[in-house]
Amino acid sequence: MKRQAKPKMAHPYIEKRRGYRGGRAIIVGTNFPVSSVVTYILRHGMLGEELVRMFPHLTLAQVYDSLSYYYDHQSEIDAEIKRNMSEDSFASKLPSREVLRFRFDVNKDEFVVSSIG
């Protein structure tokens, strides 16, 4: 029996633009990342309806399209979530009362931090 190729799904509520929001998948017309929808719903157990109440600029259609996009691009979004978590742990280790300069290095796809002064 011949194995069928996975069809490429259209996600009308999701966009990715090079150079915008780090090329992350976001909900069209917002700055809301798909990874945030996944974190709220799949990691924290929130319902789609609760997310829409919490963020009234979102619709249920956008939320569920985000989840659909996640399941079609799971490894990419999981890697993004892991990067975000490592950024949070990095931020908690920054020295207090020191002025820092953050610059995004497009070639490395990461932030570079340096001290001013």
C-alpha cells in the first residue's frame, strides 16, 4: 500500500515574516505568538474560551488555528518555547542596577548583551 504524503495545510490566521518578530509564527494582525497560545492551552491547561476572555483581541478561530499550526509544525514551535524558557532563565541571572545593551544578531538568531559604561 502506497503511503500518502501529508497535505500542506493552510492556516489563514497565522503568518511568519522574515525580520518581523524574529520570524516567529504569530496570529495575523496581532503580535501574539503561536507559541504563547500553545503555552497557555497545552502547557497550562487553559481553555480556548478562557484565553479569548483574557486577550479579547483574539478570536476562537485564531486560537484553534494556532493549535492546528502547532500540530503541523510541532518541532519548530517546541524549539521556540524552549528558547523562550532559556531567555527567561537568562534574564533572571542578569545583574541588577546595571545598564545593559541588547542587540539582536540576525546571523546567530539570538540576542547579544553587553554592559554600558
